[in-house]
Amino acid sequence: MTRDQQGGWVYDRYRGTMYVGVTSNLAARTHQHRSGERSDFCARYGLTRLVWAEHSGDIANCIAHEKRLKRWRRQWKFDLIERGNPDWRDMFDTLA
């Protein structure tokens, strides 16, 4: 996934508060969250670290997947993140 592709993502403080969302431009959305813009929730809880991202070419699929993820149990979300990012590192700088 590249920074400008659409897809889903999760911000998190290690195993704490999580934010699940979808965007058509990951770089721009990440910048907004890190600067405290456009998400009162992320600003309130200090969520700035991108710990999971997944690409889909179809925005409707992205939105449907986001809604499913929001219904998942917390442990299932942790397991999803840890399969691809076991150290919960900020993934934004690793995206092409």
C-alpha cells in the first residue's frame, strides 16, 4: 500500500484506545490526525501512530470492511495488527 492509496487503517496507543477509519489518501489523512485536525477523537486520545493499513481498490469495499472491523472484539483487532506489525511500530514511514 502506498501513502496515496485508499484503504483502511488503525491508529492506536499500544493495546489502548483504537481508531479505525477509511480514506482515499492515507498521507493526507495521517497528516490531519497528527496535527489534530479533522478528528476530535484522535486529538482527544493522542492517536497519531499508524499501526495497520490495508489497501482495496474499491472504496465501497473499504467502507464495508471498516464497519466490520468496528464490530470486532478488541482482541481480534490486536491479533490483526500483530500479525503484520508485532512491535506496533508506526507504519507510515515504511509506506512507499
